[in-house]
Amino acid sequence: MRGVLKDAVNLHGNPFTKSKYQVKARRTKLEKHGNEYYNNMPKNRATCMKNHGVPYGLLVGAKSNGKRVSKPQLALYEQTKEQYPDAILEH
């Protein structure tokens, strides 16, 4: 039953939701990088900066709801404050 349910969840065609592809990806990372959970974070940060202007994908959706400062907004503000000491936080 569990396998049938797992295949039913894969309605959007994402091959990485199937365990055989996850196993192959982990094996490849282990062979190439020596760690089956390797992620190239410096390249990831550079890509996010190039495409979105922020170092982390989490900060892409950092938009104000007009009432409260979200954690991603606060993190972005703290990072900006280091470079621009006269920056102010508005919502």
C-alpha cells in the first residue's frame, strides 16, 4: 500500500520523489564529492544573487504583509544594516 501511495503522490512528474532516483542521486554525490548529501552552497548563493538579488532562496519571497515584520525580512534588514548603517526598517 505504501508504494502505491508514494507513486500516486508523484502526479506532477518529479522523478526525485521516487526512491530509486533518490538512491542514484545520493550514490552519484557520494562518488563525486565524498558526501551523499553534498550541496554546492557557494554556487547556490551566487545563482540566487544573480537571478533574484538576494543570497538565499528563502529571502526571495520576503514581502511585507503590512502588519508584521517576517523573519526573512528581519534577516535581510540585519544583513543590509551591516553594509548600510543608516538603513531603516519599514513595513
